[in-house]
Amino acid sequence: MADAIVTKVVADVAYLKETYDVVPQLRVIQVGTDASSEVYLQNKIKSFSKIGIQVRPHTFESSVSAAEVEDLVSALSEDKSVHGIMIGLPLPTHIENAAGSARGKFDIFDRIHQFKDVDGVSRHSTAELYRGQLERLTFLPSTALAVSRILKFYGVETAGKRVVVVGRNDITGKPIHHMLGGRMGNATVSWCHRFTPKETHDDLTRAADIVITCVGSARYQLKADVLRSGSTVIDVGTRVDKNGNLIGDVDFNEVKQVAAFLTPVPRGVGPVTVACLMENVIRATKFCVGEDVRGYQL
């Protein structure tokens, strides 16, 4: 499925070069060190360069202030040679959990230009997602787009189904919840997070037709005993274990015995997310050269 998306992206890269003499440019802002984010970044750089999209990382020490990151994002938003901007998540705690009048992650997100917001995190993109008008959307977050495309590709119906989303971060859990529970999915969606009691979580997942996990923490693992036989399980969570292996939220060997559909980690949602990010960079580049490409075909 990822290959099919990439094939179209390759054609679009050639089109942009031939028509506008433009090479798509993505800038990635990374603050501090996070093992799984670093894996994702290096994968992006390798895979994007192979198809003609240039990726340039900008790195900060974890002690950097939100205002300093904002300044860079503002400069990149004004730079006409830059087509897409994304922020590597998670951010350090003092930015991620800023309270009161302190500058935080949402201030950074909102400095991203409307037409360069390839991860769909700015005030403009999140408002569009909330409204759920698919034909008018500028950007859908790449991971949420990947999950939606995976479900459609494998014929997993969402309308009228019971869905549980575990995790509530800004580029996975939140947008997936809105997509599937809104006009784009028409499912009945429950949302579990670190304040959800385990008993409540287990009751919800046992009743669910579809479970989507977006946690990425050693404190969480989804086991077969809290799932309904024949359910669909989408594992979005990623982390690096003590042996340096990339693993997900799901006990794969156990859950595959009960699930009708199950995505692995690695080689599951990840490659489709990277392909969807490529697609969003192409969208951003087309916006920047004056084409209006609002709306998605899922």
C-alpha cells in the first residue's frame, strides 16, 4: 500500500520539476533526543532523498526555549524555498506541558504557515479537522491519514462500528479520534488515555470492533485477553526497546491469534505514514507554487 502512494508521489515530483522547476523541500525541527523520533527522522531522510524530496533537519538542545523554536518556525514559514515544515514529537517537558502564559508547543505549531503544515498541527489545520469537511481540507495529519487509508485498503468498515483509540497525542490519537468519529469515519469512538482506569479500558477494548493504539510507552501493552475475537487492531505506537529493536504497543504473537486484522511493528503503519507524509509534502509544494489542492480522496 505504501508503494502505491510512493509511486504517485514520484510522478508528482517529476511534474513539479518539469512544470515549475521546483524540488520539494521539507524542514524537520527536532528538539532534544528521542530514540523513536530519531529512527523516524532517519527513515524519512533516506526514503525521501531516494525519490527526489529534500529533507533538512534543524536540531536544538532539549533546554531550548519555546520562543527560540518559534522564531525558527516563523523564519521557515516566510522562506519561499521551504515547502513543508514539521515538528519532531514529543517535545521536552517544559515545552510539551507549558502552563498558563508560558510559551509551549501550541504556540510553536501555530507559527507554521497554513500551506506548509504537513503534519496538520496548526490552528488552521486542527479547526478544519474538527469540522470534518473532507473536500475542503488543507492537510490531514500523516499518521491519521495512514490509518484511514489502511482501513479502506483492507476493506475494514468504520461506519456504525465501535472503535477504541488508546492515546491522545497531537499527531496520532487526537486526529484519529476526530477522523473516525466524525464525518470521515462515522464510527462510535471511545478514547482511552493515562487517566482511564484499567478496568474501563479493558471493558471498552473487549467490546470494540476496531482498536487503535498510539501510546509508545513501556508502561502499556495490549494483550489478547482484552480483545474481542475477530476485531481489527491497528498498532501505531512505536518505541525502541532495551535491545535497540523498534516495537509497538501490541503483543503481536499473542494478539494475532484473536484479531482478524493486525498491523505489525515495524513494517506496518510506519511505512504508510512515511508515504502519506511524502504525499503531504507534495501537497504543500503545490500550494506554494499556486495550485489549490484542497480536499482528500480517501
